[in-house]
Amino acid sequence: MTHYLAITRLWRRWVGRLQSTLTLRMTLFYGMLFLGVSMLSLYGTRKAIEAYAEQAIRREMAVGSALFDRIAAMQVSQMAQAGNVLASDFGFREAVGTSDAPTIISALKSLQGRFDLQHALFVGVDGTVVGHVPGMSADEKNQLFDALDRGRERGVARWGGQNFMAAASPVRAPVLTGWVIFARTMGPADLRQIARLSSIDLHPRILPQAESGIRASSVSEVRRNGERILMQARAVPTLVESAPQLLVLEYSLTHALRDYAPILWALFGFGGLGAMLAIAGTFVASRRLARPIVALEAAARKVSAGQHAEVAVETRDEIGQLARSFNRMVSAVEDRERQIAHMAFHDSLTGLPNRTLLREQIALALNRHGSANFALFCLDLDNFKSVNDTLGHPTGDALLCEVATRLGAICPQAFVARLGGDEFALILPDGNGSADQIGRALVKALAQPFDVHGHRIVTGTSIGIVLAPQDGQDATELLKNADLALHRAKDEGKGSHRFFESAMDAEAQARRAMEIDLHDALRKGELELYFQPLFGLSQNRVTAFEALLRWNHPERGMVSPVQFIPLAEETGLIIPIGEWALHEACRIAATWADDIRIAVNISPVQFRSATLNSIVLQALARSGLAPHRLELEITESLFIDNVEATLGSLHSLRALGVRIALDDFGTGYSSLSYLRSFPFDKLKIDRSFIVDLLAHDGATAIIRAITTLADALGIETTAEGVESSEQLEILRTEGCNQIQGYFFSRPIPAGQVAALLDKLSGDRLAA
């Protein structure tokens, strides 16, 4: 039993392995296909033979039925002629007339013997029967008389359990005196003799319809003792109408098909032999077909494992074409992999190594040199954005390529990489002693003009330098610290290089911590609005308040806006914070008197947001503040990038009904052109001019020029940073409309606004 199980498992495993092959699948498929076609052909042949045999039997049945009719008609005609001869004989009629039975019987027997008839009798009109039919009952005699009396003279009659073909001839002398009847048996032997005239043995029978239970019909199939038999039953003319008879013809279809069995077995044998030959041929062909496919599969497996593989091309058919295509694909894939590998580690524009390869090189340098020193330089081109904006990106790209070439020429021993945009990096081994000199040389070299596409371009660079391993133990830390040093170089005036210091990291960590805290400040309710009054000199009262943002940190205390506002603008947090500030300022201002406006500063980042108009509308709608009581303050820096877009946004804001004020007027580059392009509602004179009022006479002239220009354009003026009565008097004299500063009040929380208004209303300034 154990050996049997082991053999069974091996067999199943072998069969399972074979079934997974293309050869076996193709062999089984085409073998089964051929076998199926053969079986279908055999089935169709068998059905065709059966149909042919059945049609032949049906034809023979029709012939046999017609033959019976003709023989029956001939026999009846002969008997009728004999009866007519006897019925017309004078002596016979005289014997009938005198009821001479012996003479009648003698005449009947004479003709009966002459015509080889089985029965001859005379039936009188009174029902008397002369002649003897063995087994004829009285009831059958009465039925015979009734049939003759109704004029039926020919047909099949059944007497004493036997069938007879009978013909009656009337005897007249001159009136009807009776009938001469001649009859011939139609038993099984007679019927078989008739059936022999047919080409098949039809087994005819004549049966009483009432006793047989068979109905006259066309040929039908019945089953009897497991045999298929075709049977036809048809009515035959009968002498006695009340006892109809049927001629039943039968033939065994099963017996007939036995004659075709050798043909079917021969076809089956040829089909089996053909199937075996087809399976063998398919196996051989599929083996030849599968061999190159197996080779392709093995080659593909090698290629997937990273190995080079090619397939030998042996034919010129489709398989050969597939092999050639595979070889071309392998070559193309290897080429693309080399390109992808190069692209993964190199910059597509300059061909220099990219950040990924730089990090690997740093890690390799750290591992190779151990505690040995090397320097990492991170460079950023100064004012590169202006090159793209003025000369176009193709020129900017060409400039980057020139920079890459110049860096390689300056430091041929360095590993030069492009980090992205206008940022580059260099690794110099043993760079502690020469890092400062190389930094100066790089700044000087990149400050030299470039000739790009016919343009003379002067740019510079800022460089951050870190020394390994003291400034970082891995690539991430070194790159981060080099970036911090680079930002310090840019913040301190560009066109210079700076080494990393630990304080830079501390500042960056503090900045990151403040960014995280600022992100949660709005959600935690740490932000608050303070309000500084704007005093109208002509109205001699407070006409507006400026909303100023304050951050009350739970640990740092009150954080200066100078610290967190630039951070919010850089990180984009100024947009949600500015939205909150606008909504809060409008809500609080709605509780004040209707003649007091609220001024809200709009950050350049917030101004460029596409949702600013909808935010302003929502703030006005939710607070119920009248649009003319809201004043939005912007700075001249908005006009630097896109003047047309800025003017379009200002006009759309003005269409909402709010006022627009230009903050820090006088510190920009094109203030007068802005005033000509857009009619501001207010100019806020920068505090730097107010501080100089008492120290420089020229400052007063500048204030006079601004107020005169604004008055001519119908624009209000507000002086910021007023801290003394002397400054106030000068501003009043020069025609300034409003003043703002510590002279009246520092920024105060919203809860102190009402008290401040009460205080200032009691201490009106004298005109």
C-alpha cells in the first residue's frame, strides 16, 4: 500500500508538471479537438444512416401497401367475375328460384374448385345461407346479410376468427333473389406470400380495429422488447361495415441498422487511428513550436534577474520574428536602463551629478576618510530669477550650463553637483585649510560676466560651507547645515561665503519651533487684535482704528509681529491668519459708532490669493459692517512683480465699496506712477519721514510735497509714528489729514477702545 501511494504521488506530480507545459496543453487541446470532430462525424454518420434506413423502409411500406391493394383488387375482380358468371347462369337461377339446394351447392363447388377458392355460398334475400363456412356464427351470418342488403359486395370479411377476401354477385330472376359469395382466405401465410413480393420482410397482418386497439396512421416508431420498430396501419375495404379491419405492416429498424454496424465500426476504428496520429503529430509539432518559446522564457528569466541574454534565431517564421524582437527589446531595455540609471543620478540639463549621487558621494567620503577633513560647498546664484524673467528660461538654462562648466574649470579636483534650480554643490577633499580661499575664488569667478546667447549677464553667488566631520556626521546633516550657512550669506548681503556655525542651527531650530507653534496658534486662540487710533485733525476726533495682530504665546509671552509675520508669510500661514483677522476686525468694528472706520493690513501673500474678494464679502456680510467703513492697507511691494494684475485686483476690491490705502508711502521706487494708475483713498506717510521732521528741514518739505500732491488728487493723508506735539503741529501746518502714533495711544485690546474714545473725546485737541 505504501509503494502504491508513493507511485501515485509521483504520477500526479509528473502529470502536474506535464500539464504546466505548453506542449502537453497543445497536444491535449488538438487531440481532444480531433477526437471531438471524429465523434461528431460518427454521430452524424450514424444519424444519416438511420435517416436513410428509415426513409427506405417507409418507401417499402408504401410499396407493400400498394401491392396488397393491387393483389386484393385482382383477386376480388376474379371472384366477382366468377360470381357474375354463376349468377347469370339460367340453370342456377332456376335452382335458386325452386330452392334446389343440392343443385346450388353443386354449382358453387364446381366454380370453387375451378377458381381455387376456399369458400362459396349463396345467401337468399330471406337470409338463408346455402353452403358451409366452418366457424361462421349466426351473428356473423346476420352481419353478412345486413351488409349485402345495404349494397356492400366486396371487401375483407372475418368469419370464425379468420380473414377472407370476399366478393358478392347479385342473382336476379328477374328480381333480386340472393347473392353468390366467393371467398379466399387472407391468413398469415397468404399475407407472407404477398410480402415476399417486397424487397424487405414487412410482416403484414390484418387485424380487427376494435380488438387491436391500433389506429390507422402514417408510419410511426414504437419500441417493443428493446427493439425499434417502424409500424404502419391503414384501413382496408371491408365487407361488413360494422367490423372494420386494418392492414398492419411492421419492420424492425434495429434489425435493419445491424447491417450498417460494420460500416460504423470501421469509421470508429479509422477515427481512433486518426486521433492517435493527430495527437502524435500535434505532440511533435508543439514540441518544435514550444522549444523556442521555452528558450525565450529562460532568456526572459535571466533578463529579469539582471543578466544579459539573447535567443538564437533559427527560423524566419513568426517565432523567429519574435526571437529577433526579443533580442532587440533586450538591447533597448539595457540602453534605457543605462539612461535611467544615468538620469537617476545626474542632472538632465548640465549633466552634473544630482542630489542623490551627491548624498552617496558624501556618505562614501565619510566612510573612506573616517576622521579626515573634507569641505562641502553649497552655492546659489544671486538674482537668477531676474534672468529667467527678462531673458527667458532658455537663456537661464544656458547660463546654468555655463556656470557648471566654470565650476569644473575652477575646481577640477572637486566633485561638482547640481542640486536643482540655481543651486550647486562641491565636495573638496582635505578642504579645511583651503576652504576659505576656494570660497573666495568661487565668488570672484562667478561674479565675472557670462556671454550667453548674445547677452552679457552679470550674476553672483552666495556660498555656504561646512567642514566634515565636525559639522555633520551624515549627508543629511551636512547638507542641512550648508544650507543654513548659505541662507546666512544671502541675508548678509549676497556675493559672499559663510561657514556654518552652531548658532545657525540653533536659530533654525528656534525658527522651526516658532513655525510649529504659529501653526497651532490660530486653532488654540492665541492670536489677538490690538487697535491703534487714527485722529482726524479737521474733525478733531478719532476717525478710525488700525487693527494690529498680536500673538500671546503661553510660554514666550507676547511675540513681536516683526518675528512671526514674516514667518507666516513664508509658510503661507498668513492666508488663514489674515482671513481670521479680517473677520474679527469687521466684527469688532461693527460695534463702534458709524463714523469710525477700521483699517486692516493686507499681506502681499494674502493679496495674491484668488479668494481675497470672497473673504472680504463674507467678513462684511457676517459682521454687518458697511463697506465704506472698511479700509484695506497695502504696500508698494505689490507692484513690483505684476503691476497690471495688482491694479486689476485693486479695482475689483474698490468695486466692493471698501477703501484702499497705500501704506509706507515714499519708501518705494515708483510711488507717483502708482498714484497715476490707481486713485487710492489714502496715503500713509512712512514713519521715517516723521522722525526726521525735527532734525532735518528737508523732511518738512517732503511732507509738504506729499500732502499737496494728495490734496490735488483728492486723496487723504495719514502720518504714522507721531510721538510729540511738535511733530503734530508741523503736520497740521502742512495740511496732513490724520495722525497716528504713540502721541495719542499705543495699540490697545478691543476691550479698551470704548474707554479710549471717552478719554479722547474729553481731551479734544485745540485747533
